[in-house]
Amino acid sequence: MIETKNLTKNYGNLTAVDNLNLTIKDGDIFGFIGPNGAGKTTTMRILVTLLEPTRGGAFINGLDVTKDGKKVRRLVGYMPDFMGVYDDLKVFEYLEFFAAAFGIERKKRKSIVEGVLELTDLGSKKNATVDSLSRGMQQRLGLARVLIHDPKVLILDEPASGLDPRARIEIRELLRELKRMGKTIMISSHILSELEEICDHVGIIEHGRLVFSGTLEEIRPRLGIESKVRVKVANHQKKAIELLSALPQVHQVQALGDEIAVTFHKDQHANGIVARTLVNANLDIISIQPERLKLDDAFLQLTKGIVH
């Protein structure tokens, strides 16, 4: 649904985006992360036709953003990191204005505005003025605005910036609902724990270059990180430790209180190995949980803190 090929953007001697090659599948939520000045916003602005690339290509649903700009804008909803609003308008007036700007017929506007207000849970605020809304409500209004023309692709630049924890959770749930509706979502954020929970794939960019693109699990081999599992047994913890320590696939076993931490060599199906070993020894398993690689940790290991 979204693709870039050797995408490059220069500002004089500064290369903001450097031969970027991205592929985002239809229906995915793609987290686009990097330090300030890495090239995230520049990439997004090229994708939504606000900037022209110096060279290379960018495509939305197969359409070239530089040659088919009008068609691309019909497919895309873009929410910048700082959304300009008309403070003295009421919420429904604000949305009706953008519905008109997108050429939606007058007789259809009311029902469409009502629909996006319901989806973004802003129905109770339809008669409030925009400047009376909280930061979280204004972010919801920004999402409502980009949904007015029912785009297939959403490109969201820091939609959770400045929000309190409750508002961030609400935005996260809204993004999940939009995914269920079949939207393809590209989202940048510095709140990596939030992206970790909702994204199918992530792309890490630094100094204009793509450092990594894939799932979190695909990062493990890149970093040389072993599989880790935590297991708790009903009794005979010492026996469980001895059994697990004897496995050739296991690198290390540690007792951590009433849990056992098992570290495997690379590319092992850790959960299944632990479960089979303990069940075959007639030991009762209370819980078994893989230790997930955190996006924050992966980001720190894959990047060097380089900025323009």
C-alpha cells in the first residue's frame, strides 16, 4: 500500500532522507521511529504530496505521489504533529468545512460528519468550539478530520504527542478500531511502548537512512539476542532447573524467586521445548511466558544517536 524506492530529499548540502526503501502492506499498522531530525516528517510529507523528492520514488497504492498527486490525496489522510485549527468554529462546523473542501455533496455531509464524530467519540462535543477542547479531544478532532473522505491510508505524525495517559490509551484503541476497518496506518511516535502494543511492523530511521524494517521478533537475530522464557512450576523447582539446564538448546538457567529464567541459544522454539521437558517429567506448570524484546531496547541498540 505504501512504498518508497531509493527516496532521497536534499536541502542544499543537507540530506534529510537518504535512499529510503520502505514497503508497508495493506491493512498494517507501521510504526516509523527515529530521533528528532532523522527524516520521519520529511518522508511523511513526501508521501502526502506536500514535498517533492530530490530523487527516487514514493507510491501509495501503486500511484506515484509526484505524478498522481490529486488521486493520492483522495487515498490519504494526513495528520501533522501540530494541527492547525480554527478556534472560533464549532466542532461540527469545522468538520463540515473540510467535508466541503473534499468535494463531498452537501446532502451527504451531515451524515458523514455524524459518522466520524461517533467513531472518534466526539458526539457530545459537536456543538463545542474547537478552542474549548482539551489537547486529547483536539487530537481526536484531528483524526476525525482526516477520516472525513474515508481514506484507505492514514499517515499520522506524533498523534499522541502531549497527551495524558488516558488520552493516549483512547487514541491507541481508536487506531486499533481503524485497523479493523481495513485502514493502512503509518504512525510516528517517540512513545515506543505505545507503538510496541499496536504495530504489526516497525521501521527505524536514523540520519535519513533506514536502519531496520520488520517485526520485533525479526530484530532478535539482527541483535544476536537469545530467546528467553520465564516459567513457574507448582513444586520441585530444583528438579525443573536441573532438567532445563541439561538441554543442549539452553544457554543459561536462573532461579528468580519462584520463577525460573531460561535463556536459549538463538532461533529456538523456547516455549515448546520448556513445556515438553517439564510435562514429560510430570511437573505441573503454573505459567510459562516468553520474555519479549522491548522496542525501547532495540531502538537504543540499533541507533547511535546521530542527528542532522
